Amino acid sequence: MTNVAIVPEMSMEGDMMYRAVAGARQSLAKSAGAALDAIAAQLPPDEGGTLVIVQNHGPDHFFNAQQQLRLAQLMERWRAARDSGAPFPSSEEEELNALVEAEAAAAGERAKEALAALGK
């Protein structure tokens, strides 16, 4: 059986996206169903049934409330700069990119934790 975890996350543009994770495979889409379809297309046809977990988005030990707040602040500043045509400071862009990467890694860790809990 293939276990798939689906977690919501914010895109760089501030849109809600959904990441599906199955082992080393991942997909990202605008809906949980589309993310599931995309990950299913990556799975070998001989793999049996699929167990899907959809997790609510909130602060946790992988990506805390302070990180979420800072990510939201930087996304707001980035969108304002984009919309006005103003430059976005490179130091803030680096921080934003690091937070986006940290949240993506956190999504994978949440999925691993959820899958490990299923094995108990």
C-alpha cells in the first residue's frame, strides 16, 4: 500500500497550494485532489491501494508560529514590491526563500511523522 500525505502550503505568490508526499515522490497543485492525481501518476502501476492523509495547516514543531508570521510578512512585502514595480531587497528575498524552503521541508517531515504514526 502506498501512503500519501497532503499538506497545504502557501506559494511564493501567496496562493494556497497542496503538496502530496509519497516517500521520495512529491507533487504540488492548487487543490488536494490535483496534488493526489499528480502523485498517483508518479506511482508504479503495480503498487496497491493508496492511503491518503490531509493535514490542516498550523504552527507545529517543524514550522512554528513565528516562522509562519515572518513568512506572511515577507510575502506581503514581496507582493507589494511586485505590484508597485519596486525592487524587493535581496536580504529579504534570501530570508523569504529560506522560509519557503523550510516550510517545504517541514511539509515533508509532517508527512513522514504521519506515516510513521500509521505504522504503530
